[in-house]
Amino acid sequence: MKEIENLRAEIDRIDASIVGLLKERMECVHRVGEIKQEEGSPLFVPERESAQREKLAALNNGVLPEAALLSIYRQIISCGYLLEGGLRVGYLGPEGTWSHQAALARFGESVQLRSYPSFDHVFAAAEREEIDYAVVPIENSTAGFVTQAMDLLMGSSCLRICAQCMQSIRNCLLGKIEPGKIRVIYSHPQVLGQCRQWLQQNYPNAEQISTSSTAAAARIARSDAERGAAALGSQLVAELYDLDVLQANVQDIATNTTRFAVIGKQSSHPTGKDRTTICFGVPHTAGTLADALMLFKEHDINIYCIDSRPSRHSSWEYLFSIDVDGHEEAEPLQSCLKDLRQRCPMVKVLGSYPEL
């Protein structure tokens, strides 16, 4: 018993030291914020946070669970944003959506989070600087690119990707209804796509209806339960809208993950471990796409993914979006982009940002 009391006293001493050091850290952060405001510099610096993450991993040396350590520091950094002047972050709402959870995971709980009902609304808010950044889904490991987000990025004259984050997606069947009485299932189209096989196997006769968000689907499932309504969404959505989790983890692929982009008006500087998203068009003749892609091989640049979509300017002509290794301001990508612009009528970099 005496040993436990001594250890508890030691823990109390360490806690006091931790709080004292946090106060010292925040005093430094506050001064940094004052300097940034004087210089007009952004509070959110993705490349700095990427370096901090690598530093923490090296200091930890695998002793503490990395996810837990990073979660603790996420809240410390979030508190720093508040002391530096505060950040306004928009997301595709309402509260409880995966975008909301991604915004919390990326920026912590000390920023001012604002919910928007659609991609158009959240992009417009970022363009008119009603918010400093927007957190939007751009790609899912099961369902691919989020077309509307990519189209809005391509069409914006001032917004670009300055950071990214990965959100593990664990979809659940939600409702206030017995599973055997379900007649219609609501959810965001991306989520319905992520659960397509499961729905076919378990509810082949249930109607599937797309909604603007998983939270909107949850509201319908709550109000229309007597008419056989259920929803697909997260555990958090179930808690917020008082729904039962009828079955957890109904996504087709266990490792289902969505990549979220942090959208803003600033550019991130090279870190040495960066990713760049590019949109380009090619002449509508044989071999032009292959020639454009060959440039990346010639410059020894890895391409992560490629997608195509109608150009909207001419019928049956397309734009291509790709993610590649490297930063637009660093070699070899800088030279590759120069060559690409000579070969393609349209090239737009949608953002270079830290891979971590």
C-alpha cells in the first residue's frame, strides 16, 4: 500500500511538471502567433506539423502507442491555434458526418468548426474567406474519387489542397426498427457505394436512397422508422440521433479509408515527402494521353492514381486528374510539370502538400 502511495505521489509530481511545461509551451506559441499576425503569415503550417510528427515518432522510439501520442499532441496543437488567434474550419455537415470527424481529427477541438450543407456551400465559404480552411472528402479506397469535390477544385481560381488526412471509415446499419422490417435504406451515395456488396447480400429488396449526408439519412431513419426506414452511418451519428446500431462494420472492405483534403488559399512548402494533385487535358488524338503519362516515367515520378471526367467545355473531351510523388516547387516534379505544360493545352496543379 505504501508503495502505491509513493507512486501516486510521483505521478502527481510528474503531472504538475507536464502542466508547467504545457504552460511554457503555450507562452511560446502565443508569441509565435503575435509574430505571424504582424507578418500576415498563416497559423496552420502543414509542413511544420509534418516535421513535428516525425520528431515525435523519433523521440517516442516506439515506446508509446503512436496513435495515442499523436492524438494527445493534436489537442495540444489545437489549443495553440486558439492562443495564436483561432482558426475557422468548415466541413460537409451536419454534425456527426465523416467530414466532421475528419475535421476534428485534423484540427482538434479548439478550433471553430462550421457545418455546411453541401460541397458548393463549403467551397464558397472558403473562397469568400468566411472560413480559413475546408475539410472535404476527395477519394475513398473503395469507391474512388469524390467527383463533386474534384470538379469544384478544378473550377476554383483560388483554392488548393494544402494538407490531407486519412479517416478510417467504419459504416454501421442504423435504425429504430427490427432489421427484418427494413424496406428502405438511406445514406450518402459514397457510403452506399462502400457497402454495395453487403447491401446486395443482406437487403437485396430494400430500396436505396441517396441523401446529402449520413446525418441527413439518420434523421430520416429516426422519423420514418415505422415506414421501414434505416440508414448507413457512423457510431457517432447513431449517438447524436438516438439510433440503434443494428449491425456494425458493414463496409465491403475492412480497410475502407477516405482521404480528406484540407482546402485553403495558401500553398505548402516542400518537406521532402510530398504529394501533388494535378489536373490536365490532352489533345483529342491517338497516343496523347500515353505521351503525357510517359513524362512522369521519364522523370522517375510515381503516379498513385488517375481519374477522368468530362471537360464540360466540349462534348466527349475529358480532363484527367492524377496524384503523384513530389512537390511542384522541387525536382524532379518541377521539371516534369514544365514538360507537361509544353505538351498539354491545360495543366493545373490542385495542390502540393505533405504526404503525412
